[in-house]
Amino acid sequence: MKKNLMSVIILALVAVNVVLTGIIMFSTVSANRKTIALVDDIAAILNLELESSAGQEEVAEEAQVLPENSEVYDIADPMTVALKDSGDGRDHYAMCSMSFSINKEHEDYKTYQPMLAAKESKIKSEIIEVVGQYTKEEAQANVHGIEEAILAKVQAMFDSDFVYEAYFRDIKFQ
């Protein structure tokens, strides 16, 4: 009789356990689905912001200029630029060669393209100023950002965006 009573008590406890587990599962699953939906919404918003601010603007700018309407202007001499002190007690330098892509179909092309050679020393000065603002580590990690800053300076110098891309042909850090 004791075995039979113990079996009934164990069976009752198993039934209570199954019921409580079911209640916990239903309450947890619904809250978990809401959390997953919220995380998905946040990720989608962040992804849209990243794509719209970085990728689509660059693609739109570069897609507007066809290769046959593009010209490359090279600054022939490599430049050696002293980098900002990084606190390690050593002097660091960047040796770089710069090129610019120019839109030959832009309305300012005929006006400003001949001035590029005449203003090359001023352009070099702007490049040295921009690159010199970075430490060696910052510059190595942000080469694309430096190119964008140089492009902005050159566009501001000519007050035109006929120069649509600036890039390093070669850059070395010491």
C-alpha cells in the first residue's frame, strides 16, 4: 500500500511539474519573441543608417562619373609628412603619393583643371596639414578618412566638386 501511495504522489508531482513547465514556457516564449522583434527592428534601423550615410553616397558620387569622363591628376613627387606625436618618444613619418580623380564633364573642369598644376604646392600643403593631424596608429587605421578629408580640403580650395575622389597611390608609415 505504501508503494501505491508513493506512486500516486510521484504521479501528482510530475503532473504539477508538467503544468508549471508549460506555463513558464508560454510566458517566456512570448516575451522572447517580443525581444527578438525589438532587436531585429533596431538592427534594421542601424543597418539602414549605415548604408544610407556611407555606402549609398559613395556609390552615388562615383556612379555619376563614367570612366571615359574621368581624368587622373597625379602629384608626381612623393611627400614625407611628420605625424603627430603619439607619446612613445619617437618621431613618426608618413611617406605618401597622392592622386585625384577629376570629372571632365563638370562645368568647372575647363576653368580649374589648368590651375591644378599651378596650385600643386598649395595642394601639397593641405595634404601635409591633414595627414600631420594624425598619429601613426590613427593614420594607419583611418587611411580612407584621411583621403576624404584631403578631398574636402581640395574641393573647398577650388570651391567646386570637379575633383570627386582623392586617393593614395602609395602610403608608408614609419
